[in-house]
Amino acid sequence: MFNPDIYRHDFPILSQQIYGKPLVYFDNAATTQKPLCVVEKIKSGYLEQNANIHRGVHFLSERATEAHEAARQKVQQFINANSSNEIVFTRGTTEAINLVAFSFGETFCKADDEIIVTEMEHHSNIVPWQMMCERKGAILKVVHFDDNGVLNIEELRSLLNEKTKLVAIAQVSNTLGTINPVKEIATIAHQYGAKVLIDGAQSIPHIKVDVQSIDADFFVFSAHKIYGPTGIGVLYGKETLLEKMQPYQGGGEMIQKVTFEKTTYNELPFKFEAGTPDFIGSTALAEALNYVEKIGMANIAEHEHQLLCYAQEKLSAIEKMRFFGNSPKKSGVLSFLVGNIHPYDMGSILDKLGIAVRTGHHCAQPVMDHFGIEGTVRASFSFYNTKEEIDILYNGILRAQKMFKN
Ligand code: PMP
């Protein structure tokens, strides 16, 4: 039996009191808390190992370079990429998607080509594609979901054709919690010669990811969603594609030779890493990946599933409770509204009780439009959460209901 209490000691922030109440942190889909080992890694990185990487011949620089490249290999192993050349460090999911939208778009897309996204995407997996389509005269198509939050795969099939260049899809929706069948989607897309980008921001902390098994062409995620630091993320791309794609940004590190007449570019993955990378962040990300691996992704998934089932059952007993996202395959995300209580009001009252939830459109306005609502309250779970915390949430919602006579 998984015991979250064993791990809560690794997260000092969780033992804080908020307004005199124990903190209940249910905003894990926005960002996760950091274990001591990750914070210690950042600290020792700056205190013992800080020197700019790659070009230095001195001891500290070589040690920092080795640690950064070892972190790249850790990421490669964690998502089972074929080569560390396929791992590009970015600022996060958003930058990784923008990189692909620009570089893939410039290299492979022309007027009238088509890109497919879904109705449940985060804005960061919509807007970069819109910008690319505008630049290239390409067309953005949308796959919709049903009222349970399940994607319409038949619609996807009907949209695909020889003009489709890429399908961009979240593995897990940050708002509905839906786990999408990305492997099946990749197979279907590939039948039409389309490439697939998988937004793994919400799947990487919860599900064991194997990019080769999914056959993802691109897979992106942010370190801060998987107990790592902010400001760093990952783009995985198949080497054959990355090789052909033109660079995203120009600058130091991404070049082989610069003259005023002509510049040649560095090999992978450095071609896509202009400027000084976050070489402290990369080692802290590797530490976070080691940490979750020690706990075991299967244990994490199982415990979070238990929390989700418990929360769904408990909260569904509340009068006028509406859940948004009832897919049979669902991650630990619960979006809800109670009667006419505005999500912001609910969130503010829960906050005064020490419960951190997120309110609003969750950067997924098309999802809100689907249901004709402005926003939801979202509780999102981590392996360090407990059933007792869900009981506290339940009581908090009842209290808000009483206050609003709703
Ligand atoms: N996609 C999804 C599904 C997300 O949940 C998020 C973060 N909320 C992002 C993309 C963007 O991630 P970041 O802000 O770390 O770049």
C-alpha cells in the first residue's frame, strides 16, 4: 500500500500553515512542489560547480559540462529516446512548441498545408500553430471532444489528408484530465504521412512515457511539472526530423563557423540551443527524474488514481456539483462548479481554509466555450496528496455552499 506520508517529509513547503490552517496543495497541474534533493542540487550547483559549459578548458567548466550532458542522457533514458541528440533543452513546454511550430513550419509547411490541433489543447499548443499558419498561409483544423471530454477519433480520421503536416495533441488535458490515446493517434496520423507532436506537460509527472513506443515525432514537457525547477523544459524530436529543421534562434553555441559571408550550424542537439543553457536547471531536472523513478511511476499513477476515484465519489455527493471531464481514462485532475458559485469565489473561500486550487479558464478557453462556461475550479493531485486532504476539500466546498446559500 502506497504511503504518501513517507514522501511528504521531502517537501518542507507542504508542512506550512496557511491562515492558521495546514496547507492542502491541490494546484499540482499548474506546478508541482520541489523535493529537498532538487533544491539541494540547485544549491550545490551554484555553490560548488558554477561555470559556463562547453567552451571552457578549466576544471569547473568541464565538470559543469559533464553534469549538463549527463542530465541530457538522464532525460533520454527517462522517456526512452533513441539518442541524446534528440533531447533539446528549452525554457519549457511553451518554448518547445514554439520551436517546433517555427522550425518545422519553416522547413516543411507551405500555403494550404494543414495542421490539426484538438479542442482540449492548452493555449500554448494552439497559438504557436495559429501564428505559424498565418506566416505560411497554412490552415488550422480542430478535432472536438464529447461532453465527457473524450476526443472524437473518427473526426480526426476525417480531417486527415495528404495536406496534413502535423497533429499537435496533449497526452493529458490540463483541464479535463482526459488521457488521450496518443499511440493510436500517432498510428493514424502516420498513415497520412503527418507528423505528431505530443504535449506531455500533464502526462510526464503521472504516466510512464516511452516516446519510441508511442512513435512520437515530437514530445515536449516542462521540468516544473515533474518536481523539477522552473525555466527549463525538454523538446524530444526524432533525429531525422531535427536534422532537417532549420534553427529556431541564432547565437552562441548553435554555430559551427561564423563569418560575415556565411554561418554554418552546429550538430544536434546544439543547433537548437542558442545561448547559455540553464545548466544548473538541467542537473536539477535530472535529480527530479531520479527522484520520481525511485518512487516508481507505476506507484505514482496508482496512488493518484485512487485519489481521483475517492475525490470523484466523495464530491459527487455534494448537491449541485458538476464535473467537467468524465473520460473513462482520466488523470488526477478534477474540474468542477457548484451551483451558481463563481469559481473565483469558491477558490477564494477554499484559500482561506488553506486549500490551494486553481480557478478560471486554465489557459484552455476553447474547453470553456465547449461547455458555455467562463471557468472552473480545478483540484489536481500529486503522489504526496492524501485522502484526508480530499476530506478537507469536501468540507471546504460545503462551507462555501453554506456561505453562498447555494
Ligand atoms: N500544455 C499543457 C497541457 C499545460 O498544462 C501547460 C502548463 N499549464 C503547458 C502546456 C505550458 O507549460 P509551461 O507554462 O511550463 O510552458
